[in-house]
Amino acid sequence: MKKFEVDQIKDAISYFNENGYVVFRNSFDVNEGESFWSDVENALNNGTPLKFSHYGKIYTNPDVPLEGFKIPRIIDAETHIESARRMMLHPIVRNFLRELYDGQEPTCLQTLTYKYSSEQGAHSDKSLVAPPYASSYDRESLTASWFAIEASDERNGALIIYPGSHRLEKRPIHDGFGDDYGAFVKHCIDVCLEAGCKPISFRAEPGDVLFWHGDFVHAGGPILAPHNQPTRRSLVCHYAAIPEGKGSDDPSWERVPFDGATYFRACA
Ligand SMILES: O=C(O)CCC(=O)C(=O)O
């Protein structure tokens, strides 16, 4: 898989527009990633009220619903953990998205912190990422980042991506699938395969950041290691280009500045 250097922003933008994704190597300090992860583990262990999302329900630490050995995705690390805020608006994000957004600073809509592969079926985020505090954001600007805190391959459920899938017409999740998420997944896969978009695994090295387009099809790969339970620590963030000065669409949330960019936070 082609990986770009952090100073190749313009080439990376062309590649992203063509393929729907792009990877930067060595784009953050591996120690910074590990230090973020120690903050996550400390917060889990000291009862910080991190929130988990598990099959559409929200749980609050230390009430952690385990799926076998797996803790589910943490959905608000940035609310509690300063290093999560720094990671989500890291210079690689700011530099890449400012170029993609014609000079506008990105707004981070949400973060998802994964200790293990989600093993989530193939999907496009465009009709799924709809936080009430940003209900009116421009979906065409939706972009995600995937920070590799540790290496990943098929053993620990490498992310699966469908290059070129951002260009394909798909039905949104609310278009006739009812509660059948599996039917939405099948639809996304069928659209890709019919158009010749074949899945590939993202074999990540720590320090890699992969960006994908909001309508790009991707999945959490199955964990194939036979006996142990390998982690695949990663941070996923979703961003949009939101006009400067526009506030939150939900009065219980606020859009707050961070280091020149912005993110959303529940009001205290
Ligand atoms: O990393 C994963 O397992 C899946 C991430 C994902 O699909 C997402 O956050 O939209």
C-alpha cells in the first residue's frame, strides 16, 4: 500500500480524491501514541466516566459491557483526556484537512477509541455520522482519520478498505433497511463488488494515519489470531468543514476552540 510522507500534502490530496483514502507514515510520534494509550488505560482503571457505544446503546465506565474479551469502542475520550484532544487535532490532521477544506480549519465531530478491531461490517459513514449537535453539517465534507497506535494486520483485525468506493452511489442507512444493519452492510459490499472495487487490508505501522472520505466503504476486519486476543489499538476521528462562528445545533453541547481548530463537547 502506498504511504505518503507528511510533507507530501498536495500529492496526498490528489491520491485521496482519486482513491477515497490516503495513508501518511511516521505522521505522529509513536511515544505520543503510547502516552495517549496510557491515559486511556488510566482513565478506564480510575473510574473516569468514559462512554462506550455497544450495539446502539451507551454505557458509562466502569459499567463496561464485554463482548467476549473485548471492550467496545469509547466514544468521548476527548471529553476527559487532554492527549486525545491533541491526537484528534494533530498537525497531520490540521495540515491535510486545511488543504482539503480550501483553507478552513477542521472541526472534530467525534472520536472513537478502539482497543480491538470492531469487526464491524462494511459501511460508509456518510449516513451514520449524525451527531445531534452538528445535525446540519455539510456531509460532503465528512472525513475520517484512523491513527495506528500499534501495528495491525489480519491477525488483529486490520481495517478493510474498498479503494474507489467513495465515487459509487449507495443507499443511506435510513433508505429501506429498517433495523437490518446487515442488509446495509450487504448493500455496501454489493455496490463495491459490482463496480469492481475489491477489498484490501490496511497493514498499519504505529505512527501511520489513514484518512478516508465520508462515503468510503470500510470495515473492521475479523480477528484471525487463533488463540490469543490481540489488541489493535487505534483512534478514529470524524471531521467536517463547519463555518467559523457556527455553534452547536444542540444546546447541551458546545463547539469549542482547541489550538486554532474546534471540536464539540457536552456542556458541563
Ligand atoms: O477500526 C475499526 O474497527 C472500524 C472503524 C470504523 O469503521 C469507523 O469508525 O467508522
